Amino acid sequence: MVIGDFDVAGVFFAPVEADSRLVVDSYAVMGIFINIIGLIVFLALPLAAAFIGGLATGSSVDSWYAELSKPEWTPSGRIIGAVWSVLYPAMGIAAWLIWLRRERTSVRVSLMLWAIHLPFNALWSILFFGLQSPGLAFAELILLWILIAVTTAAFYTRSIIAGALMTPYLLWVAFAGFLNFRIWWMNL
């Protein structure tokens, strides 16, 4: 008697006799390995954007930014850092979940949108902190928010979990946009 294929986390196991132990075939092992490598890549990409943005931020956060007029409700640097430390991995995991569906549905457009938005994420820090231009950064942030919204909507069509992982990012960037606008306005 043969037990059919088992699908565990997207990995297929070879049929086995009911009396024997479950034997994982080499394709299943390779599938697990590829999925783990994919997760590492999808976590690394947003962290690379964070690193690039961090280089621009570090140059003026304690000098120029500290001297700007800001609304009373501006979060501390510690809070901003904590939020981003959750958002960057979440957006990586969201993209990985979409990528895992690569054989079941067409995910190319969703992942292209995600990849396109990442440089814009880093660019905001370059414009705001590196070039010390809140007005230009705000204009770029509008485009970034649109890209995130479209990406999030595309992710929701493929995976509710992936879309849900992107939603806090979308909301945070909306908040950051409002804060960016107020800082720009207060320092004209």
C-alpha cells in the first residue's frame, strides 16, 4: 500500500510504503535548501536598503536634524529605530511568502513592484538627511507611499499574510509622510 505525496511547507515527499519510515527524497531536501536561501536573500535586500539609508542618516541626525523645529508628537530616535527594526524584516518575509508561490501563480509583477520600491526607501533618507532637503524628501515619500500601496495590494491578491505583513509599513510611511511634511513646513 502506497501513501500519496505529502506537501509540508511547499516541499514534496516521495510516496512510501505504509510499513516503512517516511523517506525524504533529494528533491525535497533541495527544495528546503532553496527556500531557506530565498528567505535569507529576501531578508537581506530590505536590510541593505536600511544600511544605505542609515549611512545618509548618520551624517546629520545629531547635528542638522537635531536643530530642526519639529512637532511635539515627533517620535524619539529610539522609537523610530525600533519600528524600522520590525518593518524591514516584515517586508522581507512578505516578499519571501510571495516568492514561495512562484510555481503556483505568477508572482513576477508583485515581486518586481517590491524590488522597485526598495531603492526609493533608501532614497528618502538620502534626500532628507544626506541632502538635508525635507521638501524634496516629502515629494519622494509620496511616490514611495504609492509604490508601497500598490505592492501591498498586489501581495494581498497572492497571500493575505504577505499583504498583512506589508500593511504596518504602509501605515508607518503614511505617518512618516505627515511628519516629514510638518517638519518641512515648520522650517521654511
